[in-house]
Amino acid sequence: MRRTTSALLSLSALLTASALAAPAAGAAPHNDRAAGASASGAFADGVPAGWEKVDEADLARITGASDRQKSLSASGRSTSGPSASGPSASAPADESGPVAIKSVRNGKFTATEVNYAAPHTGALRARSTQVLGAWESFAFEWDEAGDTFAIKSLANNRYVAVEKNFTGQAQNVLRARSTTAGGWERFVIYHNEDLNLYALRSTLNNLFVAMENSYTGPLQYTLRARSADVTGSWEQFDLYSIVG
């Protein structure tokens, strides 16, 4: 049995997912709130009030602190995958492990939709009530030269990219589809000490990642780099680790 804690992780199990019907081009987003400034209006180097930029060492230190120790939810998510039991015990964080990403907005873990049809194969959605396998597992890889992280999905071993050229509801959606990490796959991570939470900003468009709680259909709960600031739970995430 694996032990869990808040911030870096790795797992292997396959889950099932419904096929994705691509949204109509130019469809108007219908978010919980206004998306905020466009890419041209987002800040480039500023840091949101109350947040601080973290590097690899900071992430390991923050998430390894004793007050960060948590258990992953063991509440039942229906699945036809091979495992019905999820991790439940907490332990000190392991900086070499990968990450489970939990949305504060809906309290669900992010999964990679590897069974979604093109063009959205590998879309990231906060839709799992617990971590059962590789679909909810991500490796955070630090690039010292650029002071950024690349995020790799362990479900398909692809890097997460921001789909800037997609249109409508899918514009700037996060998708695990790249074999290498370039400008479309780079993120800055921020930590809020008071909230003990994280925010992710894409370096491609300088916008923060939000969870689209009010979307409907197969794109509901998708992660999308579309917010100019961290204004609430839409852009706030918690990170959980699993150590063997």
C-alpha cells in the first residue's frame, strides 16, 4: 500500500473516460466569473499579492513541512479500472516523486483524459475524487536555466502544453500531448503561505491556470490558462505526493 502527502507523486493504473466531442469553434466561454484580462493585459514579471514564486528546492521544502501532511481522499469514485482502493496514509514529502493536482474550486484531482478523441486527447480535467492511478499523476520537472517547471503526465508520458491556438471554450486548455518541453509547456509555480496553496502560470501567455467549474459536457472541469490574476478558488490548487 502506498502512503500519501501533499505535494509530489507517481502511480500506475488505467481508468476509463468518455469520448470527447470537440466544442464548436468560436463558442463563447461560460465561466463561473469573468475570465479577466486577455493575454495582452496579463502581467509578465509581477507576482500576485500574497504569493511568492517557488523553485524546485522551495517546492520540496514547503510541501515537506509537517503542517502540509495530508491524506488523499479515500471517498469512492466509481471506476471500471483495475483498482478500487486509493491511497490514504500521509507521510513526509519525497522531492523525487511526482504530483497529484487538486482543484480547490471543486475539491477534485486532475486527470489526463487519454481516451478523449482528437483534437483534445490528453486534456487535463479536475474530475477525480481520489487518486487511483497514472491518470492523476504528474511529474514536475525543474528547468534551472529558465526558472520554470515542465509538467509531465504519467498517464501517457507527455508534457502538458497550453493550447493557445485552440478556439472557443478550448482556447488555452492544458493538454498532455508534447514529447519535449518548450515554450508552450513551461509554467511558473507560486505558493501562498497563508493559504498553503499553489497557483500555476503559463509562460506562453502569462496567464494563470483556472479550473472551469461551470463548463458543461466533456470539457467540464478542464484546466485552462486564462486568468490575469489569482482572484479565488478557480486558480488555487493543492499538491499531494505519494511515497513508496
